Amino acid sequence: MSGPGEGKHKLKVKAYIHKKGKSRARITHLDIEGDISEIIKPGKLHS
């Protein structure tokens, strides 16, 4: 489902694809920069 809905949060963030082998990235991953502390509590996100 696209657009607003129950359980969805609109975020004001910057997102970057960090490509493996560039800027010391060991794997290709997504960097999210912004305040997401309302959704993911600090220290609760582990890889």
C-alpha cells in the first residue's frame, strides 16, 4: 500500500546507498540520517 496508513510513519531523513568498496564500506548498505528516535529507540537496533 502506498501513501499514509496505520502503522506508517512519514520520515524527514536523508538516505544514501553506501556502495561496497567505497568510503571503507565492507558491504553495500543503506545509510539513514535523521531523527528516527520516535520509531526506533536508541540502542534497540542491532545488526
